Amino acid sequence: MDRIDRRTYLTLIAGATVVAGCLGDGDTESSNDGAEASAGRAESRESNGADGSTPPFEIGDRIDLADLQFVVADSTLVENVDAGPEPEDDLEADEGDAFAVTDLAVRHADDEGIVDVAEAVTVRLRADDGDGDPIERVTEPEIVALDPTERRLAPGELVRGDLVAEVEESADGLVLELESLTDETTAVVDLESNGETGASARLESTVDDVLRFAQGVEHGGIEVTVSTLEHGNNLGGFMQSDEGHEIVAVGVTVENGSGRDRTLSTEQIELKDEFGRLHAEAPGVLRALEVIDGVTVADGEEHDGKIAYQLEEGREELYWVFDFAAWGEDRRESWQLR
């Protein structure tokens, strides 16, 4: 597996992002073709395993496991990974090591209940074609925040992000192992495979009742409304993006009628694009009075706050998600911002 610079990898991924998913109305015929080709390869592996075992899945295959669907879109070795908004925040691999970055999409395929991906499936990276010990993933909070296996998903919901682990630069036979915690079924993805041209599966979000801008929703006496939306390269004040990026600032109103004080956390919220890819917050561009994280809303009061994100230009669709689980309500709500 060749080692490349992280920024080169991000450019390549941006160009190939349709491989693993689209959110909203997509090209259904193309999606079905990819899924059927992927399923055909899986069936072939099951029937042609020389020793009776199932050979590994390839990059681009769709894997159905524990009411979830997985597609590995790409995997590569990079010299550094982004761990914050500034270049000095980048993590550099130790000498002789590199970061294995695996681009993974996950979809909740059932039509009932919210699933915690980490409680449904164990995900491990191994070397030596799966015979090596599990390799620990990077635990920096900024990287874990974009890990798709650390998310909760509503029925039909899609998420996409990177799994990051530091490995020896000479590591050989890297595989991703997915094990269902309900029936112990295991699937193995060969991260050094290229897949078959034109046969990559695509996952689509099929979330029902997606809300629109300015719509509010109430659960457990707490109403959340996306009240304002700003986006552009320069929104005034500190809100100026890097070259090739834009700032998206989501204004949110929280009205608390639950009978007790409630504290807001950025762990309750996500911004995704049309491919389900998670985008990191950029809290440094906001004034202190506008933030949401750590704010306590007293019973009977309301709070207006903002969450800012910096993302690459060209994302046509954006979806903002709020999770009520921290307040005892097993509900997730999605707003289409554009």
C-alpha cells in the first residue's frame, strides 16, 4: 500500500466521493447496478472458496451485517492526519510508521429503532491478512468525532467518515474485520484490493420526515428549531474560511419546557453532506455568546446559539442532525439545510 500525503489523499477522495454513497434523491438505477454487482461478487466468493471459508470482501463491496450496511470506499497510507482547524494541529506519524485511513460508509438498513453502530458491530483493523493482533485506532477527539462507527443512526440514515490507525509503514495484508455483536457473524474486507471497475456499491439515505429550514420539532418538552443559516467564504467578523472552503453557520433555537434544566453538547449534533460524510465544527470562528457547547438552558427558558463548520466548496446538499438521547428521548431528527 503506497504512502501519500494526507492532503493528496483528501483531493483524491473528493473526486471519487460518489463511490460509497449519496444522501437524498440519487441515481437509483446506478445505485442498484452497483449493489447487484457487489452482491454477485459476494455470492461468487461464498461458492468458490477453495478451503470452504469465505474469502474477504473487496473495497467497494456492500456488506450486510446486524441490520447495517457497510461499504469501504477506499483505504490508503498517509503521512499525517488533520486533528484540528490549524496546520499545527496535524498529527505526524512516528518514524517508520504511517496512518492507515479507511473511508467507510455505514447505513441503518432496518426500518425500526435507532442503532448505536459501536454496540451492534465491532470493527477491527488487522495486518497479515487478518492474522495479526488488532491495531488500535487513533483516539484524538477531533478524529473520533468523524469516525462513522462511533455514531447512532436512525432507520435509513447514512453516515460516512474515516477510520484512522497508526501502523508500520511496511505493514502488509491490512484487512478490516466487522463482527456482529448479535450473532457473531464476521465479514473481512481486504484493504489492499482494488475492487472491480464500475461495480462499487452505493448507499442511499432513506430517512423519513426530514425537516426543512425554520421547522421545529419537540420531544420530551424540548423544542429544537433551525432558525438561521449563513454560508459563504466571508461572513464577517472572524468567520472567514480557508481557500477552497466555505463557512456554514447553523443558528439553532432550543426551548426548554421539560421541567428540568438541560445542558447542550456538540456531541448531540452532526453536519453531513449528500454522501453522508461528517464535517467537523469550526468553533474558533464564533463569538463566545453564540456557542452551544456546554450551555445550560433552564426550565422555561430558551437559548439561541450557532454552530459553525468549515467544509470544502461544492457540497450541494447539507443535512444537520440533532440527537435527543442525552435527554432521555431515543429520537434523532434531521434538517435539510440546502
